[in-house]
Amino acid sequence: MTYHRWVISRQALSKGLLTLCLLLSLPVTPTPAAPTLFEYGFLGGDFLPNEDATVSTWNDIHFACHFGDAQTLQTAINAVSRENRVLIDLSRVWQARPPTCDLTGPWGAVALFRERMSSLIIPLNANRERVLALWLFDEPDGQHDGPQAADLQAAVEYLHAAVPGLPVFINWFEPNNNRRIPNVDWHSTTKGRTPSALAGLGKPMFLWWFNNEADPHPALVNTRWSTLVGYIHRTAPPPIAAVGWCCDSIENRRSPNNMNSVELKALVTNVGQLRKETGAVMRAPYARRLEGGWYLFRRERDGTLTYSNPLITPDYFPLPIGGMSPFFPAVSREVRADGTWIRLLGVAQDRRLYVARITPNDEWMPWIVWPGPPAAATPDVIRFQALTWQAVLSTSSEVYVQREGVDPQWVNLGGQGSSAPFFKIDDHALRVAVIWSDGQVRARTWTGNGWTAWTSEP
């Protein structure tokens, strides 16, 4: 067993304990409004109806694997945590043979589909509040082949009439092939690493954001996640209905079906827990050192700030310097001559801002008060042009920004924000976006000398 040495001076420990006592004594107030959120889940490698439920907002069940008639369908739905929606995969209904869990043909026509679905319509309608969507078929343009386009289109029409109101979609390997069946409710693609894959088609999207890769690099996945968060900070774009990950057992880390790196599993679990437990979609509280090593942070349900890294994964432990907050912390990294420093910007229960740092040698520097406006939401921090930029929504609904080491005070950008601010970099320009009190997303852009006026974020 490896033990890690924390270097904390007596003075630092006293300050940390004083801060912790202050944080413990103050009440938590509600979080402001957030953007319209998407559902989040995994196709678990162990293939159990309630797999990965604690890090998801939906769970999947499959014809011929988990159900085959009305009674077993209801049993499968009941097996899923009631906190989660149920994604129902109907691909194997089309098998022109006794159905099996293998996703292989030969495939039948719509008449066979209607016959097998007839007994399932009553439980589908009875559970419509729990059902996320009906997944008609997976990758008919890929290795699974699949039914004819005319049969798929007729099946969509049948489901619209039999279970009105339940979204129906087909997942395509290639994004543009969604055009082949125009009467679906959602578009979906295996190549869903970015919303731009489907946004131009104009319908709600189901994005498989792992992009059909085996063990993608965590830094790449973190960038994709930030892109998803940035996308929802727009005014009325085609919505992301759900994002999914396939096909690993996330919670069961010892499963033979969990083949991703420890770091990647920890990252996708963290953003899933954040989405599930807080109802928020925000930048991942994650920092990766250029020289190797990483940290992830959480806010537990009781407000305690915790962390995980390769030394203690898969568990989270309270920060050695203490700390409680109504929000997740904002995390960034600073590359200096002696290595990569990790920086935390947190909000105390009294809404004051605090900063703490972890040195390249994993020594924790104590929390210090960071003068600024009282915060009403999770701050956002980003590195841009070799500077650390930070933004916060004040309790008076105004947005404040600051460049560490450049701006002696926070700059008040005004506004009527109702959500946490979010930095975006597009075409080498930095923007800070926030949801306005009227529900519209507005942003200001850094010009190099100052900030533009608030404008609608398209």
C-alpha cells in the first residue's frame, strides 16, 4: 500500500481549519437556473438493466436480452432505478428468426415488427412517463446491416400512432445518413463526438460522444465534454436530447467489460455523477498535468469538497486542507518552470471566493480568501493567452471577470444572469456566456482591450 505525504505547515493547517469552521457554520442557498439539460448514460458492458445507474440519468433495456413480452418488459422497466429514464432498444425485434441477444440478421419487414410489438404497446403506454425514447435500430448503415429503409419508415409511423408522444429514433454510423428516414423524432449517430455532427439537421440529437473509439485519451474526452457544455450555452439551438457512452461497465471497475484507462473511467464517472447529483452540466472539475498525473474533484451531497487521483482512485476523499461549498469548484492548471500547478477556485457557504493550489510535488497550499463579489453559482475558469481567466455570477445577478495577475480587481460586466457563466473560445476569440433572466443566452467577447456589449449567443 502506498501512502502519500502531505506537506502542510502549522500556520496553514490553522488557516485551513478556521476556513473549514466558517464554511460549516453557514447555510446553503438554492442554485440559480441552468441551461436546458440533456440526459446522460452508458451502454454498460455487463449489460444489466440498472447498470451504472448512479452515474447516469437513463438506463437501456433491449428486446430479446431483457424482455420479449409485456410481462418481461414491465419487469425490465421496474428493474431500472426510478430516478432514471428508460431507453428501450427494439433492434432485435426485426430478426427474421427466433430473436437472440446478438445483433445479427437476417432482418424481417415491418409486418414482422408490428406482430412482435403488438403485445408491448400496452406496457409502453402505461410507462410513458418513465420512457426516454424508443431506439428503433442501431447502425443500419454499419456492420449490423438492417431492415429496408421503407420498413423502418413504416415502423416509425406505426409507433407514432401506437405510442403517441414517445420519441422514436434510429442510430446511424454516419451522421448524414439520418436524412434517410425523415419521420423520426430525434437524430442519432455513433460519430457524436461533437454536436456539430447533427446540429445542421435541425432535430433533437442523441450523441454517442465516445465516437466509437477504444479507450480514447482522457484529455480528448475532456475537450469533447467542454464542447458539449459550450453548445448548450446558445440561444435555442437544436437541442441535445441525450448523450451516451458505449460499451463499458463504468461502476463495476473490476469487470472484464471495463477496458478503459483508470483516468478515463474516473473522468466519465465524475461528469456523470455531476449531472446526476446536481442537475448541472458544467466544465469537468478535472486537471491533468503535462508531466503526468491528474486530479478530479467533487462536491458531496453534504457540501464536502473531495478529490481523487491515481494514488487513491477509485475513491474520493475530503481535501487535506478541508472545505465545504454549495457548488463544485472550478479547476485549472498553471504550467510553470517547476512543473504543473493545479488551482481551485471555490465558493464558501457565505458566498465568498477562496483559492487553493496543489504544487507539482502534490503539496496542498491552504485556502486563501480571494477578494471578489459574493458568488451565486459555480465559477468558471479557463486558460487563454497564457493567462488564467475566471468568471463568476454575483448574488446581484451580474457577471464579473478577472485575469489573475493582470486585473487587480474583478471587472463588472453587468448583465441579468440566471446561470453560472461559461467561457468559450471560438475562432481564437474568448467569450463569456450566461443565461439571461429571460431564458436567452447572451455573451460578451474579449477584444484584446476590453469587452464588447452583451449580444445574443446564436
